[in-house]
Amino acid sequence: MHQDLVSIIIPTYNAEKNLAETIKSAINQTWKNKEIILVDDGSTDRSLTIANQFSENGLIIISQKNKGAAAARNLGIKKAKGNFFQFLDADDLLSPNKIELQMKEISAFTGKISLSNSIHFFEDSDPLTCSPSKTDVDLFKSTKEPADFLLNLYGRKGNGGIVPIHAWLMHRGLLDKAGYWNESLSLDDDGEYFCRVVLASEEVVFVQHTNAYYRKYKSNKSLSAQNNFKAFQSAYKTLNLKEEHFKKYKGKDFYAKTFAASYYKLGIQCYPKYNTLSSQCIERAKYLDQKYKHNKQYIGGRISNYIANNISWKLARHLQNIKSTIK
């Protein structure tokens, strides 16, 4: 039986601690016709040495100067020969049957994108003992309405969710339609990229009995945990871009309420440290939905939440900022 070639792309930067385990999870995929491309983004630790240990397993290693994960993925795409793509970050894992089960569902279709279960686990825990969150179980469904799937993911019906990049599997045609990763973004670049890819698809196909394992860190060392100005700026720019993508897809009324809530939430997170950016977010939220009334805010502990929802979220954020300064 013919098997399409699947390209697995792994961007790597100073990932020596977990890199071997990640590479093994790619090598051990039961889908045999695959190429694994590791793009080293200027690592200064033992990442390249570890990667070279797998060269006999067919691992393709490419090096570049440090330009960021998005640039590394773009280089991997340019070098890849596969008809289907699997992205995998250097500290995450795949179930052995992930690609095989997803390919069985979409290999005959160029316009479908496949989604697996997502399991978030802390670095010191066993991922095999963890289960998908209830939120993800509720959100991850097959649908012929990709835009609806994204809006639900962004929080249209309450709690939003997160799809790690390695939960997806897609045909090269979708990547060609969506374009390359945006290398100017430092935060939520994956959210912006897959917004384009999913909107370019005809159908989201959920495959339940396999997992993408997403590693979390209690020390918050990951890029997504950053709260500096550059990160908040990137998050705001990403929201702008996602809004533009939806604007091309359907009219403002379709997405306005959901995006207003996202801008409002980001505005609260920015305040008071980055007050100007916070104001931009709030103004954008009001533009999209003048009647928007934000849902109950969960911005910290019990007292902070009470102040935010019964007195003023600005006061609650000021008090949180003072508390963090004292610490």
C-alpha cells in the first residue's frame, strides 16, 4: 500500500534536556514513510551533539544562526519533500500511532486538517498518566465549519482552549495557501499561523485515540509565559492579524464579540504596567462591540477576583502590581 511522505519538522534551540526523547517519539512513529528534519536555531548547548547521535536513524539536521522558532520552521518547510506536515517542538512528544491514525483519516484529502487529543503535562510528571482537559474534550470536535471551530477555541462559548502545534497534521496544499510562519511575532506565532491554516481548510477532522503531549514548566521558562512588553506587543499584533484573517473570511458580525473579549482580556493583562497598550486593547474591544460586557474576570487569587468583579479590575491590577513589586 502506498504511503504519502510525511515531513516532521523540529525547530531546536538549547533543548538538550528533552531533545532525545522528542526525536525518539518522531522516529518511533508507526507511519513508516516519513522524514524528520531538525533545524537547529543556533544552539549553544549540546543540542547539536545529541541530534547527531540520531543521524543513523535518518534524522536530517540543518543549522542556522539564531533567528527564532518561526524562522527555523520556515526553513524546514523549504527543505521538506513530504506531501503532509507534522510540526513538533523540541520538548514535546507524540503518541507512536499519531501520524498513522491521522493519515488514515485525511491522506486522500488535500483540504482536510487533522487534530488529535492534546495532553498538557508538567516536566516532572509522567505524560502517560495524564488525560486531556475537560475544556479540550468539549472543544475538540470534527467539523466542516473551520471558522466556528476557531472562534470556539478563542472563547466564543466561554472557556477557550489551546491547540499545541503538534496536535495538527495537514497537507502541503494548506501550507501553500496559508503561507509561511510570521517571523516578526514572538508570542502566539503558532496561534496566528494556524488561524491561517485552519481557515484555508475545508474541514477539521478530530482523531480521538492518539495524543500530542505538551510539556509545561513550573518555572514558566517557556516563551508563552513571558509578560514583558515585547511579548504583549506581539500578542496584540497577533490579535490584529487574526482579526484580519477573519475579516477576509466572513463579515465583522461573525467574529466581533469573540475578538472583543480577547482584546479586553489582553488589555487587563497589560494594565497598569503597559497602560498605553492596555488602552489600545480596550478601545479595540469597544470598536468591535460597543455593547460588550466582559465576563467574570479571573485575574489572580480570591481577593483579586472579588475586587475585579465587584469594584474595579483596574484597582485589582494596581494592587497586584504593588504586591509583585514588594516581592
